[in-house]
Amino acid sequence: MQIAQDSVVTFEYVLKDDSGHVIDSSEDGPMVYLHGYQQIVVGLERAMLGKQAGDTLKVVVAPADGYGEKTAGAQPIKVKRSELPPGVAPEEGMSFNAVAPNGHEVVLWVTEVAKNEVSLSLEHPLAGTTLHFDVTVKDVRAATKEELTHGHAHGPDGHHHH
């Protein structure tokens, strides 16, 4: 079966930057996603279309099709540690969901942790980075009705919402 809209795709990957430094990989287990729902970066999802189990590919994703371009002059937001959710130990690269003044949900990324304050950014840590993926497609199958209703792939034993 070829990867198409509403396919559940299982793949292994290694992600590197322009210098060949490994940023991420699936060494802890393959990635599973529902194709066509922007659950992986758009440039990789586009390259996966039409592939099938056993295919290997190298994909270079420009920032615009990955995590976006860096915004010139964007400054992080500094907040007191006491303003973070209780019990949270902030680490660089960690993300938080927050509600903007306009009521929309946004993701804030921790860019720096100091003794009394934390710097947060609206930009993903990989914004402005060209992504180099080495991918092996392990499995492709049609999504179940339940997966399509929920908008994400379920594991081999099904899925239960809490």
C-alpha cells in the first residue's frame, strides 16, 4: 500500500542539521502518524506521499516547510519562575501551552533558564533550521474509522481517551 491521505504510517528516522549533527532520531521506537493531518513537518509529509513499506529516502526540508523561518529581531519573553505552572522544573527546549490575550492557544518554548526567571519564545527551537531526514518506511495501512474520527493513529492495542 502506498502512503496517501488517511494512511497510518510507521517509519524510522534520523534528523540532522546542515552540519550533520544528529538532532533527533527514532532510536527509542518508530514514529507513527496519520498522513494528511500535519502531524509531522509539512515538507517531510509531502515527501512521504506515494512511498510504501521498505522504501528509504533522504529528505531535505527548508525552514519554511519545517518549523518556520526565524523572525528577525524576535525577543524572548521573560517571566518569573513563580509564574510557571506549579511543580514544573523548566528546561531549555521544553514547551508550554498558554492562552494568548486574544484567547487563542499558543505554544511557548523555553529558551533560557536562570535562577529567578525563564525566557520563553513563540518560535520552535528549530525555526530557521534546514532539516535533513534519513527515513525508512516500516509500515503503511489504511486508518480505521476510529482513528479518522479521533484525528490520530492508534497503537496496536487500540486507544482509549481519558
